[in-house]
Amino acid sequence: MRFIGGLLLIVLLILAGGIVTGFIDLQQTQEGRLPKIAVQGGSLPKYEANVAKVEVGSRNETVEVPTVDVKRP
């Protein structure tokens, strides 16, 4: 993959050098245009999904929190 990238970079540098020095002369000979696209009606697929029920709630709970004592020397 690294070899292909390096080779592509070398080819692009040679091409750019040819254009800059006038060795390669690019001229547009015809205008471009986008193709015409016609879209007609359609429908999306239909799905049914049976999924699990999730119940969310809250409760009060007592939790013991440890204490930390720091003693300076």
C-alpha cells in the first residue's frame, strides 16, 4: 500500500512538472453536462418488529461511603 502511494505521488509530480514547464498542454474541447435522471413513484418497505419491553424506574437506596483520613507527617 505504501509503495502504491509513493508511486502515485511520483506520477503526479511528473505530471505537474510537465504542465508547469509547458511540455503538456491541456485544452478543453467539449463542454460537459450532467445526465438527465427521471424518478418515478415508489414505496418504502414495511416492517413489523416485536421487541422486548423495557421498564425504567427509580428507587431509594442507602450506600455506605468509605471515609479517607489524611495524616500529615
